Amino acid sequence: MSESLINAGRQTLLLELQEASRLPERLGEDFVRAAETVLNCNGKVIVSGIGKSGHIGKKIAATLASTGTPAFFVHPAEALHGDLGMVESRDIMLFISYSGSAKELELILPRLEEKSVALLAMTGKPRSPLALAADAVLDISVEREACPMHLAPTSSTVTTLMMGDALAMAVMQARGFDEEDFARSHPAGALGARLLNKVHHLMRKDEQVPHVQMTTSVMEAMLELSRTGLGLVAVCDAQHRVQGVFTDGDLRRWLVAGGALSTGVSKAMTHGGITLTADSRAVDAKERLMQRKIAAAPVVDDTGVLVGAINLQDFYQAGIL
């Protein structure tokens, strides 16, 4: 039994791969026309299809939307009961139907023509009513479904999905859509956390920021060091510009060397040191700390004035790993 199940699964995959392998050679003038139509669209791409085509259409619409092309899915039945009102002349409809003769098309196509809505077709029948009405036809035909009865859409749904991905990726690259654009569409994801967050979004502010003046004693700096537990204190001049840091390590070295707690912190501190700018990308700031093998740093504005502080734990809590 187990061997027959594996063989059936393997045969399905081989048949679907064989059909999918024919897709690249079909990309020609119609594919270019479809991509350019989407690129020049001032409205939205409305994807529609019924049955398995509809399920694939929802994924294609989602892929377009997440890669820079405003798009959504409308079920053909819902379109005929009010949702066509959402379609404007500046929009495009991408209709998916393997047969190209879905019954709903009889009512939808005239409405699209009335509104001068551009129509793109994904179909396996190049002479179907859908194909003949379309401005561009993307061929998703297959010689054989993977279903042993040749009934259930299998190979054809794979080719439909892949053709949709090909269109979305071609348009995305033509738009110059990059990682940061993608992150803006996925602000809650890991990529969004890495690329959208700036240091000022994550840094500690106000009373959470340990800082002292250059004239402060080592004792006072030590108390400030203990107050926040950040591992460092920013040492600033009278204009609040960061001149260096006083760290746990500086304190240990000072005490081991016999330094007095009443001495000014300027004698025990690390002059200069690493500071991070508030408007820098959080992911870049974290990498800088990692490269220098330090756990925390003061945050300054463009003039060097202290505005915050941050440590590696703050980055990790924000999902920047």
C-alpha cells in the first residue's frame, strides 16, 4: 500500500512538472502586453475566477498587492450582485478561466466593455469567448491533468499559479520594487522589523537614559550606572553633546588601579567611543554593535546631542535578530 501511495504521488508531481516546464516558451507578446497594461494601470487589478481558478486567483491578487501592484479578488457571482460597482474605467480585470467560457462571463464581459475596463485573460483555450474579448491572453493550457481521471484541476492550477507569479515578478522588477518597499507591505513581519525600524523607534528615552556631566565624580557616575542597569553612562558636556562613556569595565579598571571615587569621571571614562544616530536603521546599528563587540551605546542626533540609549536586548525584543 505504501509503495502505491508513493508512486501515485510521484506520478502526480512528475506530470505537473512536465506541464509547468512548457510555460517559459509561451511568454511572448501577450505576456509583455499584459505586464505593460498592469504597469500603466492608474487604478487596481481586480482578479476574478470561479472554482479552483478562484482559489488560485486569490493568491495571485495577494502576490500582486504585496509586491507593489494594488490588487484584490472579486468572486464572479459577487461581481454580478453588486461588486462590479467597485470596478472603475481606470482598473484592470484579470479573469481566470481554464475553459474561457464560464457562464458568468456572459454578463461580466459586456459590463467591462461599457466601462472601458482593460481585460487580461488566463485561460487554456485561446479561441474561447474570454480569450477573444481580452486585450492580452496568458496561455495556461495543459496536455494532461495529473488527476488519473483527467477531471480534477491539478496540472492546470499549477500552471495558473506559476503564470500569475511570472506576471507579478516581472511587474515588480520593472517597478524597481525593492526590499524596503516589500517591508512596508509587511510591517509586522521579520523583514519589516529589520528594514523599517530606525534606532529612535527602539531606543530608551528620557529618564531611562543614563547620563552625567563631565564634572561629575566617579561616585555619582557609578550610582547612575547602577540606576538603569544599561552597562554604561553617557558622559556629556554642558551642551549635552556626548564626549564619551563610563562603563562597568571602566569602573572596575579604575577601582583596581586604586582610583578614588571622588575623582572626576573624565579621568576614568572612555573618551569618544561608539555613538549611534537616531535616524539610522536599527538593523545597521545592531550590526555595528556586534562588530565592535559592545552591548550598548548612547544615541545622538545630527549635532551629537544625547537623545537616547540602546542595547542589544532592545533590538532582539523588536524582532531584529
